[in-house]
Amino acid sequence: MEFLQNLTEARLLGGGKTGLKKYNARDIADLLFLHICALQMMKHEFYGLPEAQKYIKNSGNLIHFDYWSSHRNELYVLIHVLIGRFAEPQQRLLKDQEASRVFIERVKIDKQLLRKYLRLIAAGKTDESFERRFLLGLEHGLMINNSNYRAIRRLVMTWPKQSHSTKQLVMTRLLQILRSKARRSELLPILEAISRKQKMEDRTLKPLEGEDNRKAQKTPTKPKMDFIKSLALGAAAGAVGGLAGYHLVRRKKSS
């Protein structure tokens, strides 16, 4: 019976609570943030919105996130571990136990706003002002300190206004990060399918240092611009400047 209770449909955890042992609370917060950013991006794409709606539906009824569930996806699990009222047994499985405990005590997520945000996507609706406030608040509440992740948030907030080159850069970086840190994510194959259909992945762009664990990736021979600076160029300078900023950070694969 205990074995059955530990099982979950969340592929990210490899089929059970024990999969949490691979992550600490910082990892869980980062993954939740990236998954929400991905959903924000998907809701504005032709092939993305139906998949985002289906993904949210599989996360449950969104009434609460208090109990461990054996039939909900990774989105529910990530939220539950961080803010579920009865998540302590799951939290005790995390790596770096003391640091994770202190981190979770500091996490601040407004459940009501989170439910509203997810329900907007599920209904196929947009509230640009609310979404901006929510995503920024989520970044602060999860204490996101990775400049690359913050840059992704800045651009997905105004996704329809971005040039294709900027979208391609963001999608490529997001795919690279998830392949490195969440290979089993249910969202990853969905994003890969969308990127193929809409030509949104640049396979000549090598992963940033620290975001890839494959042996084939080595320190680049050419100096690279920080990801957040490259994205800022794209956001501030428009399509032409964005394309220029994009080329500044391109690191071609060795021929």
C-alpha cells in the first residue's frame, strides 16, 4: 500500500516520491518558475495554447495543493512541495535538508493569484496587466536569483511583441535548461514539438555554461555575452537590435 501511495504520474520524479531526493528546494523553485514561464509562452502560440490547457487540466482541479496526489502531474507536485499545508513528508525527502527547510519557510506564493493565473490559461483568456504582476511577484516569492531565468520571465511577459529571433533564442535556452535539469519533464516533449512545428529552436546555439551536463559541451573558444544582456538588447532595441543581440551570443557548433 505504501508503495502505491508513493507512485505519481509526474514523470519528472521518475514515478514516485523518492525522485524528490534528486532535488533541493532551490531546484524545485527554479523548476516551478521555468514551467510557469513556459506556460506563459505557450498560451500565445497557435500550437501551444491547446497543450497548455491540457497540461493544466492534468494538474488537477486547482482548488488546493495541500495533499500529495498519485494522479496529478509535475506542476501540481512542484507547487505542493513548496506550499502544500501537508507537504512536510515530501519536503523531508529533498536534498540539503536544512537549507531546503529554511528556503521553503521563506517562499511566498499567493495561492489565490496562482489559481487565477492558471485558470486564465485553462480558459484561453489573457489579462496582460495581471499576468505581469503575477509573474514578477512569483519571481520575488520564489527568490529567483538566476539572471537567465529572470531574463526569460521578462520576455515571456510580452511574448506576442517579441521578434521571431528573440522567441527562437528564448525557446532554445528554455529547452536546453529543461534537458539538463528536468529531462523527464512532461512539458519538455510538448515544447520540443511546438518548436519543431514553428521552427523555434536554434540547434547551432550551444548551452550556456552550467546549464548542460553533457560531456561533449566544453568551454567555448569565443567570449560570450551574458544571456540576460543579450535578451535585454533584443527587448530594448526592437527587431533589428534584437537580431543583432542574438547574433552576439550565438556560439556555433564546431564543424
